[in-house]
Amino acid sequence: MTNYAVGDLQGCLDPLQQLLDKLHFDPVEDQLIAVGDLVNRGPKSLETLRFCKGLGPAFKTVLGNHDLHLLAISKGVRSATPHDTLESIMSAPDRDELLDWLQQQPLLLTVGGYTLVHAGIPPQWDITTAQRLADEVSAALRSEDSDVYFQNMYGNQPTVWRDDLEGPERWRVITNYLTRMRLCTASGKLDLESRHGLDPETGFAPWFSYPARKTRKDRLIFGHWAALQGQDCGENLFALDTGYIWGGPLRIMNMDTQESFNHR
């Protein structure tokens, strides 16, 4: 059995299938794990969801910000933007089945000695803390009151974690760390405005760049940051969002060997 990790798909099914064919991926023997953002921006969001769900136990994913955006739209608490490519999902006959499946997915996964997350883990959290807090959000997503989560999901506040946060504010900052974070301070204060460059304003830097980061000895696989172009971010870090939707390659990594395979 081989575990493969794949970067942000964003509705780009064709290159994924071509890469899997190249790797002779066998859903009976192998497993594909995605870093989130299965949908949006690309041309085949509906088909991508159907394909991934159809792999059954051979597929796992964490939720990304675009996946949560789709769920929020489906709940009627957010409107689609002109850049969204989600209408085919919203009008599909199997819409409810697909969305229910998506809503059950976690924000953090540990597989084969790796931790997978969409955006990252802030410097002040270790893996145990990140998993516990991710599980809190998953419980909210899977509860009968999940609409409360989605109604309060959007927003950049609070900018930093506090143990005494409760309810929607607590869920929001956890979600922002795990699905939206790029830049923060050493104490985990978020900058959710800067998106592309690695020259942030004074006091902010990439979340993975801090020497005292508590997960520095853990192997982390993440996506979300296409501007990194999958470059080497340091020991035990594997950035898989290589920006296929923006003209870059799509990347799959063999988690057993750490060998990467790209499709353009």
C-alpha cells in the first residue's frame, strides 16, 4: 500500500486523473490524501467531488477554505462570488449527498507519520493541541447546530488564540489558523490580509519560519499557499500547493519515499 498526498485540486480533475494513471494508483491497494480545497476556481468542481467521494476508503481529505466556502453557500449564509465555479454542485441531483460527505471531513489528519492540514499550524500549538482544537470545529460542523458555525465563520477576528475563547469566536480563530493562515507573529497573531509575497510587514512572517515553532520536529504536509510554488520551506515541511489553477503544476507526493510527481 502506498500513501499519496496531493495539493489543492480546486476542481481540476483531469490532471489529477492523469497523474494517478501515471502512478498506477490502485484504490484497492493505495490511498490518496488531499490537503483540502477540492473545489472552486477550476472547471470540474462537481466531477472532482464525485470522483473523490467515489474512491471510498482509498481517499481522505482535510477541509480547506474553499470547501468551507461551498458549504456556507449551501447553507444560505454566503453568496457565491463572480469567481466561484460552484453552480454545477449547487444544481446537481446528488448535491445533498456530496455536501453531507464533505461536511464530515476533518480539518487535521495524521497519516503514516505525517500531519496534514490545509493552511498550517500556528507556532504556539503542538500537534496534540492542534488536533484537539481541530476536533472541536469538526464536532461543531457535524452537529445539528452547524448553521451557527457557518453563520459566524467569516471574519478576521480574533487575530490570536486565547484559551478562554468560547463558541463562534473560538471556532473562527481555529478555522482561520488551519484553513487561511499564511503570515503570523511568533506568538500566533494573524495577518490575513497579505497573500502573495514573503516580505510581510514588520512583525509578521510565514507561520513555518519561526525557530521556536512547536511543530518543528513533526512532518507537516500543507497546501493553500500557491505563491510558495511548492518550494523547500525547511526540514519536515512539505508544501503541495503548486498553483495548478494559476498555471503551475499539480503535485502529488509519495508519502513513503517523499518523491514528488508534477503534472502541467
